[in-house]
Amino acid sequence: MIKKKSHEERHDEPVSSNEAIEYQENAEREDSEPAIIPGDTEPESKPAAEEELTKKLTEMQDKYLRLSAEFDNYRKRTLREKMELAKSGGESVIVSLLPVIDDFDRALNSMHDTENSAAIKKGLELISNKISDFMQQNGVREIEVLYKPFNSDLQEAVSGITVEDETLKGKVIEVIRKGYTLNEKVIRFPKVVVGE
């Protein structure tokens, strides 16, 4: 068997082009193959790192799912509470109005039984005062517009009437329907007649 001499062993002999190519390919192959050193644990550490990353990923997915479920429950609970509040929110207002309605019913019944118009008038004034007190306790205020300059942003003009008094021109001379605010927000605009 003839043993081929390496290029290093034959440094004084000429080398053919085929041998040079074969030598270069062998050198590149040796460079590209990783050298395994005894006691090296890299091949074993890669699966451990992947396992740790997989475990962290699973934990993060679990946390995400729990957080998403908690948020969904919170959203449903607050929506349910809002619906209940909307249904029963007016309950306290209605309960507060019931005594006024009772007084009004008594006044109507007494109108049929008595001929004393002064007593009926006094009873109706008491009911009106109770309603006004109730409205003020709940933040509702009447918008005072009579004999004040007309403001198209806060008032609705139903009609205009010619007035002889020059001081009443451009002012509200009659209120057709009262306007109200609730905690400084207009909830009903007054309908008025303006002097021209």
C-alpha cells in the first residue's frame, strides 16, 4: 500500500493541482467541524437552556391567561353594576317624592269635600314648597330668566312681542316653560317670550 505524503512532508516536491484542491478542502473541513473537548458540556446544556426557556414561556402564558380572565371578570362585574345602578338609581329620587305625591293626593281629595278655596290654595302652596325643597336638595335649580337679557345659548325663544317700554326690548318678558340646571348643567332650557 502506498501512503500519500502530505504537502508539509513534501515541501520540496512539486504539487499537482488536484492534490492542492484536495488539501485545501481537507483543511476547510477540519476548520468547520467543531472540536469536541473531553468534559465539554455544551451539547447537554443546550437542551437544558431550551427547557428553561420553555418553562418560562409556559409560566408567562399562564400569567397572561389569568390576567386576561381577571380583566374580563372585572369588565363584566362593572358592566353588571352599572346596569343595576341604572335600574335602581332613580329609586332614592322616587322614594323622596312619594310624600309629596301623598300630600298632593290629599289636597285633591279635600278639594272635592270642601268649599273653602283659601284652604285649598294654602295646601297647594305647601306642596309646591315641598317640591322646591326636594329639588334644591338634589341639586336642581330653576334658571332665572324673567326680565333678563335674552341669551340664545341658554334660552329658547318661542315668540317675540312688541313692547312699548324701551328697557324691556331684547329681554325676556314671559316664561312659557321654566328651565332647570342639575349641578350647574342645563337639563332643560327655558322657553320664553322676548320683547321687541
